[in-house]
Amino acid sequence: MSKVKYEFQCTNCQKYFDVKLNISLNGNYRIHCPNCQHIHYRKVEEGKITDTRFTENDDKILIEDIWPMKASCRDFQKDTYKDLDQNSPEAGAGFMHRLWTEKFSAHV
């Protein structure tokens, strides 16, 4: 089964986290923030998280829980801290490279 990874931001604690979904998922899901356990009520269509929300009081729908891993939680969006990958076309533009340059460029 194929899975797709999505980046999600919690509206409660403002943290970002990754959600891995099977592309065959369809329906209404409760996505729990791994940092503060805030629940996001979202409709998922063919493994894609939509902006469609629903309430926990809607008894006509099937609700399932998605619990992302705590390790996927972070303060920034992923594209703001890409690691240096020597094989990527933007090698040298990654966060770790920029951090190293800022920290040690004066000492080199």
C-alpha cells in the first residue's frame, strides 16, 4: 500500500508535524497533534487531507483517529530547514549548511 506524507500545523500550539496516510483512506478522521493532543477534525479523500471540517457531534459519520509520531513535531515548516544533501540540485542551500556557515565562517 502506498503512503503519502503531509505536513500539518496545529492551530492550538502552532507546531508543525507530519502525517502519513494510506492513499486508500476516505472518510472523516480526527488528527491528534503529537505535541498538545489538540484534535483536528478533517475529511480525507483518497489519502489527501482536505480543508473540509466536521464536528464531533455529527453522529452520521464514521470518525477514526490518526495519531502522528511525537518525533515528527517541530517548530518550523520543513522547507525552512532542509538538510544538506550532496545529491540534490540545491546542495549547499540546506539549513545545516547555513547554520555551519553562520557559526564557523568567521573562524575559517
